[in-house]
Amino acid sequence: MGRQHKIALVIFCIGVLLCGIGTGVAFTEFGALTYGGRQILGETDMQTEDFDVVFVPKEDQKTIIVGARAAYAAGIGEVCTDAAVPPDTVRFHVTYNGKRVKPFADFEEASGEEMFDRIAFSWYWRNTEDETALMMAAKDIVLKNLKEGKIVSLDTVDVEEVTVLVNPKNEKDVSIVY
């Protein structure tokens, strides 16, 4: 084996050794991190509001409550009954961040190709926060927590909870579709 081959082999072995040491240090540092919980980015102005939508129940046909994005995000799973809700009304009891979103609900009667009346629930986005400022705040929080040996989950709050309520008389007249 020539002199250049020996030098290349020594350099290669030193590189493998340094990579091994670096990997060991990285795993040791990562293993020492703890979970620091969930932190909310941006301003919050939590509000709770009821949105009532009046509908006309039809025989042998359910009124469909839609809002796939809203339902998924807010965890809507089922329709609950409440005698305080007026008959022939769907009430959305919503807790939301007024700084980021404005919820709405409305009734759409079946027309043409549609087979069912629909009650749509969703929200409008409010662009009151600068997304770049949120990103920079997230960076600062992540770095601060890494220095303290913690990893955190970062989130913004839009809609925290949605409960769909109807009068017990109308329980069989409505259904949720995602």
C-alpha cells in the first residue's frame, strides 16, 4: 500500500470516528430534552357565542349539518339535545378566538341537484396578526426552551369548541355530515 493510500485511510478513519462521536453527543443531548407542554402563539380574545339557524323539518328527509373543515377542527361529533333550544332550530355553541376568526352558520334550501336542505357552519379568517411576526415569535420560544432543555408544542387558537344543539323534538330531523 502506498503512502497516499495510508494517508487517505487514516483520514477516513478519523472522519468515521468524529461522526460517531458527533452522533453520540447528539443522541445524549436529545435524550436529555423534556416535553415542556403546549404554548399558544399570538394574541387571544376567547369568546363564546351561540349561532341559531332556523330550519323547516321535512317528512322522510333530514336536514344535513355540514362544515367538514370546521367540524374536524372543532371536534364536532354528534348532535346534542337541549330543551332550551327553540323547536326547528339548530344552535351552534361556539368558543373561538375573536382575534383570528369569525364563525357563521346559515341555512341553504335544497335546489336542483341537491337532495337535502343544509345548515352550513364555518368561519371567516381575520388577518389581524402578522404571520411573519408569529413565525419569529415561534422561533424565539423554541430557542428559549431548547436552552432550558425542553421541547414545546406551538399552536394558535382559532375555534376551541363547537357544540351542536337541537330541541329534543328535532333530534331525528338533523344529521351531521363531514
